[in-house]
Amino acid sequence: MAPAATTAGERPTIETGVLENLLLRDDNIYETSLNSEDYLNSLAPIIKDAVKSNGLSDLIYKLNDIVSEKDEELAELSLSSTKDINSCIDTIDEIHTDARGMSESLVDVSRSLNDSVVDLVVRKKKYIRAKEVSNKIQETSVVLNLCIQVLESTNRIHDLIKQHKYFSALKLIDELKNIHLPKVENFSFSLKIYDSIPHLTNMIKEESFDNLNKWLSMNLERRLIEVGNRLYDNLHILQTNWEAEREKNPTFKSHKLNSPVEVVSRDPLTNLNILNDANLVIDLSTIFDSILVYLTMNEEEELQALYHKEWMKRYNRVIYPITSATAQSIAEFQDINTLDHYLRKIAALFVLDRQINLSTKYQLRTQANSNDLWDSYVAKLKPVLARFIETQLHGFSEFESVKNLIGNFMQIMENNGFRINDLYDILMSLFRNQLTPELIQDFRSEFLEAIQSDHYMPLVINNQDDYDRIMKICWYKPDQYFAPSKITRMPVSLPFSEDYVHFCLGIRSLLDDILHFTRMHYGMEITELNSIIVNEIFERILGSEKGYGICNDMRAFIEKNASNKEIVAQSYTNLEYYLYSLFEIGKLINRRLRVNMGLGVHGNDNVYTLRAVDEFKRLREFAEQTIFAMVDGKISELLDMVELDDWLPTVKNSESNYSIKDFAMFLENLFTSIFATLPVAVKTIGLIRTYDSVAQHFVNVLKDVPRFNRIGIENFDLDIKYLESSMQQLDTTQSDSDVLTKTFDELRQCIDLLLLEDYEEYKRNPDFRARFDRIRADEGFKLISKMHSGEESPQFDVNTPLEEVRSQTPNQMGDNQSLFSNTTSSRFAKFSSRFNKAN
């Protein structure tokens, strides 16, 4: 077949050489049938390429050209080789036939391809139209979704507002305004939503603060007591833990709760954070939400102003009735329980305020606001507490209850960072102005009762347990005979009476009560506190101030009972131990204050001596003077009962007059009862005074007698010797007997002078008169002048040493008791009854 001619001006798309190479890429292609499947498989790609390049007709022409060329080649081959031509004729025929079939097939293929192309174009147009519609639908869907999202966001904002999630609603408004609404701004509904945003924002702000107000009402006002109870429970835990620590470590004894030492030693887990307490469950999300809303809107100052206003409303409601007080009247509480309930609410209010401020980083209220409000409140509270303490409290137990109440309140506030100095003034005032006078009067009342009910006799202990307790209570010198180291058996007689035991016990109890009262809540102004304890309590109690000091009470008691020898003597004995105890009390106070307060009386290790020591020394001197005055009075009474009425007897006595013996016996009883328990020095002084008084009395009696005879003087001498002997037996103190006996020297010399056989030597010899040195010469001459020598009555002029006295007739007595009157015994009996009345 001749190849189809190409149209003029057209250029085949595929060159003939290339096609031949493609058709003849196999050397044995001519050995392959054109109708074979392999050949068609080889030709199929070429046809596909031609179809793709729209060169199917060119391919057909080329194939025709190739066939023509091959025919020519075959012709040439057949000319050159008949055999070959003859052998190939059949083959060529077959090829020609196959080529014609192929050509027809190609025509069919071309027709089919053309139909497919046309169909493809139609389909493509439909696809393009469908795609355009789909894009429009998709765009519409996106817009609709945006609209739906805007509407859903709007509804979500309202839902969040209803759920009180105002900050989330505000964030969603911002997102809606800046992201979603611009995408649908061409829709009318979006404009309405956009216009409603300011209203929504304002509504969120207002409702956010309204919700904050509701939170304050629910969690602040209504739960104050619950919060206050938790604060006090936590304080009790802190106090218990610290007390246990102080017991384990005595060096912590002087450090109170909230002191730097206690804070450092405290377990951090015991610190209470009200807002994190699982029992209270106070959620701050409402406050944080409101703060975030106002911060987002840049209106935090408005929030602070609104919050402060609402806080002050609740503050004024909580602190009532203090707010009801006026300048003329001060608010009052009915009782301690009412005050306790009130202070718990106040503690909860201020602690919540402080902890809320800390948690919100002072976004609502500054620390200065909190401190100023506290200071302002304390200024209102102080006079109310002072008035309550002055008018409502009676007795130590109520003072301690209010002290604990105010002290616990102060410790809670101090633990949360509030200043408590002004409130501490209330505690100091309570201690100084209320407790101190109460302690003084209670101690004084018990002391007065003790001294008035005392038996005023040495205390006898029959029981070992009682003895041990008394030895632990009382102060005494270690070398005393009744000290435990010297006692081997019971009973034991102590020199002091019950009065001293009560005093020692009372002083120890008083100091314990004071230290117990100041143990927990008195941690400041220690120097002033110690000064009150020492100077305004102990010094005043032990001093001489009328109505307060027991020294004055004891003086008045001794004055009142000055004639009661048992009371006066035993009081003096007790005073010896009182005086010693004062030195020990000073040491004890200083030591206990140093341990419990961290500071002693002097602030160093010096031993403190109470000023009351001087007061008691003067009291002891007064008691001593009272004893001597009482002894002198009773001696005077006894001596007044001895009447000497017969100085001119005719019969010499063989023994001392019984009235002298009675006098000596009463004198011995007097000394035994009065001086039995007195110190040696006092006994000695008493004996000396008594010796001197008795001796001087009889010297004066002798000098006052108008005249006497030798027998009278001998009887008088017998009586005086008996009296001297009896009085010397009173000296059981082993004092200097020479000092005592010398008190009778003048009386003895007077008697010895009158008993001289001859007075001339005394009159004329100065050396001889020197033997009677205790008698002045003129007094000696007077005595001699009174001597009556029987019938003669020599008179001695007072100016003439040895003038004889006139004779007088003596009174004749019928018995050997002529020296004393007959009424003396009865008078001594009356005195004995009165003297021993106390026994």
C-alpha cells in the first residue's frame, strides 16, 4: 500500500525513522505474524502515543509509507533473489493482509478514540460545572458555619454568665468580637450582636461583682464563727505543742508562743491557712474570676473601691456593738461567753481579710488598708475591754478566763501579722489594776485569818508525811535542830507555829498563781511585768502599808495582844523565821522570774533582797520591845503585890517569906512561858532587864523605909538571897552570870552595909567606903541613919553621916511573916488566876 500523502503545509508529528525504529526494534519482527498478539502488544504503545499527540492519521500514513518501502525492498529482494521472493511472496501476502486488517483496526480504534475524546470533553464540561456548584456550596457552608459559630458563641456567653463564669464569658466576647464577627460582618444579625457586646460586657462586670458580694455574704458573714472556731482550735494545737516543747527543753521556758524561738521551732504543717483548710472548703474562684474580669477591662481601681465599700459594710455589721458606742457611752458585753463569741468573729474577719489579700496579691485591698482598719478597730475595742474588765469581773478565776480570752485572741492576731501592742496594754492593765489588788487582798485575808486562828504555840508534828510536807514548804536555816538531817523519830516540836507554815504556803502559792497567770500570754514588757510582780505585789504584801501590808497587820495584831504573853512571845519567834524567809523569798522570786520570764529582778545573777526585810526587822524590834514592856508590866504587877510593912521585928525568920517564894514561882512561870522559844540573846536581855528591875525595886523599897532594925534587915537579906538564887536558875541560856549578878550589886551592898557591926569605920574611912562602890556616900549615910538599935534611937542627920536616929516603938508581930502583910497571899492568888488564864 502506498503511503498516504501528507497535506501540504503539514509536518508529520512523528518522523519516519523514529517510527521505523519503533516498528523494527526487534530483528526478527518480520518473522512474527502481524496479527500475533505480541506484535499488537508492541504496536499498542505507538498507537496510544499517536492518539495522545493527535497524530493518528500521520501514523497511518507513515505505516503506509513503511509498507510501500518494504514492498519496494521486497521487490528489490525478489529481483535479487527469486528464491527469496518466491519464499516471501506468501509471507508478504500475509503481511499485506494483516496490514489491511490492521489498518481497518486502526481505523476502528481511531473512530473509537474519537468517540472517547468527544465523551471525555462532554464529561469534563459537566465536571467543571459540578465543581463550580460544589465550591459555591462549600463557601456557603463555611459562611453558615461561621454564622452558627457566632450564634453558638453568643449563646455560650449567656450560659457562662448564668454559670457565674464571668471571666470565661468575657474572654469569649473578646474572641467573638475580634475573630468571629468580622467574618460575618455583612450579615445583619452580626451587627446586632456586635451592638450588644457593650451591654454584655457591662452585665458581666456588674454580675461578677454581685456574685462577689454573694460570696462575701456566704463565706464571710455567715461562716465567721466556723472560721473563728477553726482558728482557736489551731491555736490550741500550737499552744499544746509549744508547752510540750518547753517541758522537754527548759531553756525554752521563758519564750512564749509567737516568739522568734517558737516560730523557728514550729512545725510548718501546724500553721493554718483558712483558705486551704479541708474542713472549711472556702473557694476563692469567685474572687479570682471577678478580679480577672476587672483587670481585663482595666477597671481594677473601680473594683477596689467597690470591694472596699462592701467590705466596710460587713465590717461595721460584724464589729457591732462597738459601732453603737458614743463619746458619752461605751458598749458593754453581758458576760464572758458573749465576749468570747464576739472576739472569735472578729478574729475570723481580720484573718480572712489578711489571707484573702495575700492570696489575691493585694488586688482588692492593700496591706496598709488592712493594718489601718485593724488599728482603728483596736482603738475602739480597748475602752470596751477596759470597761468590761473593770465592771464585769470578780475574782481570780474570772480574771484568768478573760486573760486567756484576750490573750488567745491576741496570739491569733499576732500569728497572722497584726500589731497587738495596744491590746497588750489591756493585759498589763488587767494584771496591774485588777489582778494585783485582788491577789493582795486575798493573801492578806487568808493571812489575817491564819494569825487570828493560830494557837500561838510551837507546832508539834506527829506524822512523817506531814513533817516532810512542812519541811518542803517552810524556809529555815539548814543547821536548825529540826532539820531532816537531824530528825530520827517522831514527834517533832518546831519552834514556829502554824502561822508561819500558812505564810510560807501562801507565798509559794501566790508566786505560782502569778507565774501561771503570766505563763502563756505575757511575752512583752518583761521588765515592767517583773517590777509589778516584785514591787507592787510582793513588796506591798510584805510591807507596812496600811490595808495592804501584812507587816502592818502583824504590828497591829501584836499591839492588840500586847498583854497576851503567848501571842507576843510566839509572834516574836515566828518573826525570826519570817525574817529569814524574806531572804529566801527574794532568791526564789529572782530565780523563778529568770526561768519563766527570761529576765530576773536585776537582769543578772545578783541575789535580790526584798525591801520588806527592813520592815520586818523593825517589826521584830517592835515585838521585842513589846515583850520587854509586857514583862516589865507583869514584873511591876508582881512586885506591887509584895508589901513590906514590918521593918522593926523582934523575931528572926528561919526561911524566906512565902510571898517571896510565890513571887519567885510566878516569875519562873512568866519566864518559862514567855522566853521558852525565844532566841538566846533575847532571853539574856530579858533576864538582865528583869534582874535590874527587881533589884532596883527592892533598893527603892529599902531607901523609902523610914527606919528599920537589924532583924528586919536580916530577914530582908534572907528573902533577897532566896530571890537571887531563884532568879539565877532562870538563866538556862548559859549566858554570862556575872552580868546578871551584878544587877543585884547595889542591893547587896546596901544590905551588907546595914548589917555591919560598926558603922564608924564606914563613916571615917574612905578606903573602907570604897568596898561599897555602888552606893553613894550620902545614900549610905541615909541608910545607916535609919537603922534602929533597940531601946536607943540613934538619929543620923542627913548632913551628918553618923547621927543617931530617934527611937521608935516597933510594931509587934505574932509570927515570923512580919515583913509582909497578911493580904499578900490572896493578892498573889488573884494574879495567878489572871496570869494563867490563857493556859
